[in-house]
Amino acid sequence: MMLGRLGPALLALGVLGVGCHLLSGVADLPTKRSDGTTSPSASGAAAGGQAGAGGEGPAGGGAAGTGGEAAGGGGAGGAGAGGTGAAGMGGAGAEGGGGTAGTGAGGSGGCQSPEQCAGQDTDCRIRSCVAGQCGFENQAAGLPCDEQGGKVCDGDGQCVPCVSASHCPPGQICKAQQCLPAHCDNAKPDGPETDVDCGGDCPPCQIGKGCKAGADCQSASCADGVCCGSVCQGKCEACAAAKTGGADGTCGPVVPGTDPDAECPLGQSCKGAGACAFVCGQKLAPPGGACPGECTGGCAGSLCIIDCTGDCSQSTIACPPSFACEVRCSGKQSCKEASIECPAHYSCRVKCDAADVQCCQQAVVHCPQTGTCQLECGAGLQACDQSALVCGENTCSASCQDPEKPMVQCGSACSCTAC
């Protein structure tokens, strides 16, 4: 009975429930606005997702995400990549649409940790990431390391043998980040040093300082006993001021007319442009040595003096080869009809200055090939009568005080003067 009375009521409630459900479903349908446009469905309007990722938002006409609002019936697009709204029932895509993508820019660039940075760490220099920027950080000076033959960091990213004497064996000092003997820092040229506190077992020397080998020099070039700024091995080149007239340590041509290293053929000398040449009038310095027996008047350094005050007539008077030569015919007919042979490359001087007669009459003087040559005929009667001067390639001259003059054969002499 009661059930029979409740039946219509329950039936009405069921219809209402169904109706609510239907109304719930109807609420999802698009509706027509008064201006003729269609409003989006609640579930079709996709709100923007979280900023950055741009995911989908909850259904309904929710608020726009931070990535910027999306146009169209689909609601607002998400930030970053921009989410796509779900189509509402009946929207069929065109009406739901999902809206346009958001304009968000995703995350910002830069490193988050040193491991993300390019490069390689060493004992004394490690990668760093500061405020999103990659870089390197030098370890503090004195920290232990084991690279490049060193043992401590120098504070500039290098592993070196020492930064103080405490890192060196007893009795040694730390100089230029090297453990060295104590004599390398006493302002004196001692031990195996080649200059003051440098060379040998000390640090290499600067340009212009003394050396014995390239290892003694910072430039790795040692020439003429000094550290040279460049390799100096050309002919007639030197790196010492004493040879070039310049500065120690600067390679350049030696002084013209000299040959300090005996690089030129005999009779030639350096001409100032890295080459040898014959120089007219030049007197080469002979090597000299022990005074030879031929030098009857003795030797004055490398000058041999042959004294013919006695009798040298009708003989061959030969000057020794390693000396300049001076022949003194000071007696009557002392060198008459003699043959005087000068050295090949050094100066030769024949003096016929006796007050007596015919001291060099009919004598023949054979001048050096490349040395200078002089015949001096004094005031004695017929001092050089019928004598001859046979010149070489260098300057050749005869001077006379007597009317009887010698015959001068100039030949290839670069300069020739007769009486």
C-alpha cells in the first residue's frame, strides 16, 4: 500500500535524476548567443597549462595561462609551447579549435653546474659555472699537483716545481719557479755559471750575457761567447760588440776590413756585407809566432826584420811566410843584384837608404801577391840604379831621392806609384 503510494514519487525522482543528468550533458553543448555567434562549450574551452611547458588546462572557460591568451573558441593557450584545447561536444574542432599557441619562451639558457661546461679540469685549473656562465678557476698557489713535472700550483693555473724554497731540497732556492743551487742568487759569476747568476746550472741568460752553448741562453743561440738574439752563423757575421762595433747580443757584419775569425782567403777580408773581398791598400795582420832565423834583425811582433848591413848581394833574400817583412839594405852594395822575395799575403818594405853607393843596384823586388809593397830608394849614389819592382795585386809604390830610378812593373796592382 505504502509502496503503491511511493511509486509515483520515486518515479518522479528518477525522472528528475535523469533530467539532471541530461541537463548536465546539455550543459556541455554549444549555445547560440543573441548576436548569432556560438559560444564554446565548457569542456571545449582549454585553458593554458603551466608556464614553460604549455600543457593543457582544465575544461571550461578557464583563465588564460601565463604564456598569453589564445584566440578562438578553444580558450587560452598555454605558456611555452602552447597547449591545445579539447574540442567541445558538437564543436568538431573548428568550433572548439584549441586556440592559437602561446608565446612563452620556455626556460632561460646557461650552465647549471661546472660539469656542463666545455674543457677539461687539471690539478691547478678547474671548470666553473657562475650565474649561468662557464669559466675556469685557478687553484690557490702552493696546493699540491702532479702534472707537467711540477709539484705545486702557481696560482695561475700551472703546475710548477716550486713557489717557495720550502718546496725545494735542502740547500736549494726557488727562483723563477725552479729549484736551483744557492749560488744562482748571490750576484756573483761563480760555479758553472756563464754570467752573473745565469747559464750553466742556473736559469738561461738574457741576450748579451755570457754563454758557452745555446742551453745557457734564453734565445737558445750562443755566438762569440754571448747570448745572441738570433742565429749568427753567416760568413763575416758576429754577435760580439768587439767584432761588430755594435752591441753584444745583436748579430751583424763584422767591421769592414777585418777578419776576426779568419773566415776569408788570405789577402781578403770581410767587406761589411757578410762576404769577403780584396780591399786595396789593406794590410792584413799576420799571425807571426816565434821569430824565424831569417829575421837577422829580429822581430817586432809579427814584423820580420832582415838586416843586410853586411853582404846580401847576389843572393835570394826570402821573407818568412807568416810575417810582414822589412829588408834593410844599409851598406855599400849590400843588396846589389839580390832577388828579394816578399811574403805572399803580408806587407813588404825594402829600404835602400845607405849613404854609400849602389846599395840596391840591379836588385829585383818581388812584391806580395795580395800584400802591400814599398821600395824606398835613398840619397846614396845609384841606390836603385837598374833595379826593378814587380808589383802584385795590392798597392805598389816606389820612392826615389836619386836620379837613377827603378823600373816599376805595375801589372794588376790596384794602385801603383812610380818615382
